[in-house]
Amino acid sequence: MPLSGCTMLCVLPLLLNTVLGFKLCPSHCLCYESSDLVDCRSRGLVLVPPSVPHGTWLLDLSGNKLTEVCTRSFIGLWSLKILLMSNNSIQTLQPQSLSSLEFLERLDLSFNQLRWLPQDFSQSLSSLQELRLDHNLLQHLDSASLGEFKNLRKLDLSYNRIRAMDVRAFSGLSRLSLLDLEGNKLNVLKDGLLSRQQSLEVLLLGHNNISAIETEALAPLRSLTLLGLQGNQLQHIRFKTFLKLQTTTTHLQMSSNPWTCDCELQRIFAKIHRVRHLLVYDYKDIICHAPAQQAGSSLASLDSQLCITETASVLVITITVMLAVIGALVKAEHNRKNKQAASDAESDGQEK
């Protein structure tokens, strides 16, 4: 079976390494033998270069013109711990393209054009601790792609186009301490999505389209110190959802949402303020979007006015209703008396 162009070009480095030795430095790259660093930044490369020394522990391919990572691009690089491929045009990761990197600890694929992750993406990267996939074109996450990252601490998925996530997408990431999902298109934070993230310290969800947080969604996050929810579509929240956060101290970022400022919202934030471990970091920047008479005002500046206004409104409505009822009763009584008087007069006329 004839080999494809990509396969041929990926096999050539192996042949060159075999024939010419393991210590050749790729052309157009800089190699630092004392520390086994290979610097191939911004060299106009369209493929992973051949003859990368087998002892290399850091390979920097950022700022090139890579569009695809072939199946055998990194074969033989067993010592590699850091692989940087940001700012390329990578659209495809072929199956098993990273399978030889068992000791890789940091992988940077940010600022590329990835639309999906292969099903086996995480299978051979059991040592990975930091993964950057921000500023790509990802739309969906499933459990198969990320399931084997058992040692992952930091995962950056910000500024993609993620609308949906398998509820088990992060089920294998029990050691995760930072999860960045800013700048995506998420609508709801669902129960069960973060059920294994007891070690998560930073959860960034700002600048999505989140309009609802399900009641148990935050309950497992016992180590959370920062929760970013600014710039979403939250109009209201439930106190019970945040009370589920049984942490030592958690800072909340809640500004730049289209809040409907009413008495209930004010009461909820007042309750949150009374919970010692919950701190609304940007409370003074929470601006009312509705109702119209409150639009543009900060919730903090309204103090307890919303509840006073609501109480006054209820009293006015109650009094109005009572007056209407009393008026109706008075009128009914008046009509009854008139009818009785007319009836009496008619009876008197008949007797005469």
C-alpha cells in the first residue's frame, strides 16, 4: 500500500536519525546540548522537523505554519517533557500522533485551528500536568478525549466555541486544580459535570452565555478559591446553589451580567455576604439591567431600597384592594338598603 505524503514525511526523520545518529540538530533550529533544548520558533516550518535529538526534553515549535501533526511525528522522543506548538495553523491531530510522549508534562496547542480532539488524545499522556488548548475552534468535549489525564493539574480551554460538554468529560481529571473555560458558548452549568473535581481551586467561566447554574453543580468543589462567572447571562441566582460550596474561602466574580434587581436578588446577595467563606469580589460592579427604573444602578448603591420599595408596593396594592373591597361592600349595602326601602314603599302602597 503506497504511503501518504504526511506518512512519508513523518517516517523520514526516523530514517535520518537511524542513518545519521541521534544528536543531529534539525536545520533552521537551534539546539542547546547542555540542556537538551531545541528551539524551532518562527522558522516557517510546515512539518515537525526531522532529526530532533532523542535526549531532547524541551521542543519549541511555536509560531510556525504547521497544519497537521502526523502519527509518528514525535516517535523516539522519550525524554520530551515540554512540547510547545502554539501559534500555528494546526487543524488535525492524527490518531496516536502523541502516543510516544509518555513522560510529557506540558503541552501547549493554543492559538491553532483545532475543531475536535481525537478519541485517543489522552491515552498515552499519563504524565501530562498542564494542557493549553485555548484559542482554538473546539465546539464539543466528550469523556473519551480527556479521560486518561490522571495527573493533569491545569487545563485551559478558554476562547473556543464550546457549546456542549459530556457530563463525564472531566470525570478522569481528579487532580485538576485549574480549569479555564472562559470565552466559550456554554449556556448551563450542569449537575455532575464537576463531580470528581474535589481538588479544583480555580474555575473560570466568565464571558460565556450561562443563564442557569443547577443546584448541585458546585457542591463537589471543596477546594475552590476562585469562581469566575462575570460576563454571562445571569439574571437571577439561587442562594442554595452557592451555599453548597463548602470551602474555606471562595472569591466570586459576578459582574457584567444582566441582573434583574428585585428584593429577592438583594436578599440572596445579603445572605451570601453573611456566609463567611463566600466573598463577592466585584459586588460594587454588579449593575442592574432590569427593571427599567433600576437599569444602570449598582445593586450595592440601592442598599435595602428594593425591599422597602417592594414592601411599599405590596402595601399600596393591599390598601388599594382593601379600599376597593370596602367600596364594593358599602355600595352593595347601599343598594340593598335602597332595594329594601323601595320594597317597603311598594308594600305600603298596596296596603292602602
